[in-house]
Amino acid sequence: MPYKINDKLKNMTPYEPIEGNYRIRLDANESFLTVTEELKSEILSAVSGVRFNRYPDPYAKELCALFASYYGVDSALVTAGNGSDELICLIISAFLQKGESLLCFEPEFSMYSFYSEVAEARCVKLGKGDGYRIDPAKAIETADAEGVRMIVFSNPCNPTSTALPREDVLKIIDGSGDRLVVVDEAYMDFYGQSVLDEVARRDNLIVLRTCSKAVGMAAIRLGFAIAPKRITDALRAVKSPYNVNSVTQAIGCAVLSHPQEISKRVEKINASRDMLADALHALEKEYPGELHVVAHEANFAFVECDSSAELFDYLKGRGIIIRYFGKTLRITAGRNHENAELINAMRDYFNEKKDDKNA
Ligand SMILES: *Cc1c(COP(=O)(O)O)cnc(C)c1O
């Protein structure tokens, strides 16, 4: 008898990144800013100081202290991870037991339901309704009715780029009783209504942060979980001991030692996002019924568009890559000329479509 892959794995397929060389990549919500030459030389010197024959610091103490100081939290409540992705996997698989339930929303970042499947947890999905925003009262009502043990959402949300005001997030935490609430703030630098400061006062809150977006360091895989002491202890107990490698720790320390650089980057990215959003709104007026700009509260815009698949292919043909999900598009803010090229290509597409209709 051949070895049999178990039921939960047998229908899974490896993650497929978008292949091919595109001139303009607006598909992954990364930062369009590369590191400055000064920072690059600091990074290289930090890496050359790494003791390659030794295991890394299991608690990444220096790194967590720098993170804590930039975001104004207690470093005793910070755990570093190999990307926040690792932390999401860890939290879902360790804080839920087999068969326990998790409340997610729809549309949302797909990794929450993906990891809950691997963990054999039950993922309850609540549709977000009009405007793609979470309704706190409905969320609590559903959590109660379904007996969930954990609520997870991103704020601002990927892919919808909608954000929930801080008071609404607090309503969800307040109404959650003994449930764990995980707020993934991967894009919070762009919106500025974090609940990080609440962690010290709560016993059921985990906030996730990443260096992959505003900080512009997706390549090094670095994320953080900020949680009350009891939860932090449990997280540290269950994580793999050397989860964040020494090279990443050294580079992360170099980058987080320049807080004013990070703030400057956020400003530049927000300016690009505003430019992209204004241009998309202008297209919406120019071509009524073709597209509707839903939101742009992170470093990307979310757009409803009936011809999303066709437009996606058209842009690909022009060397521009974005994301589409059903009848919606997610477009990352890029450099000024990249945003401009995208908008021009979209305009060409809508013009050609109009000509075809009139022909
Ligand atoms: C990009 C993103 C992350 C970041 O994951 P990393 O593993 O830290 O790169 C986490 N959550 C959401 C919602 C994201 O969009």
C-alpha cells in the first residue's frame, strides 16, 4: 500500500506566486521604496557582525526592544516571528484546539481560514455587507451564536482597504468576554488608529504587526505579536525556539534604529496612495458604471469592476500586474510614474471597450 496523504492535506496545492517579469508590480502591497544607500551600508555592516556558527537569540531581545520603543509598547509584551504569517499560523494552531471555532470575515486575508483548516479548527465566516466594513454588534452576535473562541481580522483590511475606527475595534474587544481577539495591524501605519496601547490593559487581545509593508522589509520576513504577559508567555512557550534567524534580527535592528526614516516612508507611501486614489476616482467619473472605488485606507486601493478579469489581463499585457478577486481589484500604490502608467493603461482599456461597443 502506498503512503496516503491525510484528508486535510490531500486537496491542498502549493502557493503559486505570480510568475513572469512585469515592469510594474502593484500586486503584493509591498513598499515601493528600497533602502537608502546609508541604511544599506549599515545593514551590511550589521550582517557582517553576525556570528554565523551560533544559533540566534530565541527571544530577539534587542529587536523587540527597538520595536517596542518605536511603537511605544512594553518590550516584555512583544514576540518576534518569521513574518507575521508565522505568528498567525502559530496563534491559530496553538490557541485553538481541534474542532474549536474561529470567527473570520468575508472578504478577508485568506491566511486566517487557510491556517484554521490546517489546525482542524472550524472557521465561521461572516460577510461584511455593504461598504465592506465589519459591524461590531453583528460580529459579537455571531460569535455568541456560534460559540467561537477566537475572532480574527485585519485592520485596515486586506483586501478591501477599509479601516475600522478604533472605537469600533474596542467595541469588539469589549464585547468578546473570554474570547481571544486578534487584530492584524499589518497596514496600521497608514491609518493611525492602532489598539496597540490597549494590550497592556486587556487579557484577551493580540495585535500583529509586520515589517513587510510600511517598513519596507518584506524580504527579511519579520513580524511581531504584541499581547498581555500571560498570552506572550504561552506564545513564547509554543513557538519554535529559533524562529527568527540572526541575519533578520541584525537587519531588523539596523532598520528599527531609524524611526524617523520609517515615518518618512509612511508619509511618502501615503502621498502615493492619495495620488492613486484621486486618479481612480477621476476614472470612475470619466467612465460611469465601469468601476467603483470602494476604499483606500491602507497603501492600496480596492475597486469594484465588472470587467475585472479582462482588465487584469489587459494590464498584464502592458507589463503591469495587480490583483483581482471576483469582480474586484486590489491595486498597490507604487511610484508616481507607475501609478500614472497604470491609470493611462486603464483609461486605454475603457476607451477600447467603449469603441468596441460603438463599432
Ligand atoms: C501582508 C500581510 C501580512 C504580512 O505578512 P508577513 O508574513 O509579515 O509578510 C499580514 N497580514 C496581512 C493582512 C497582510 O496583508
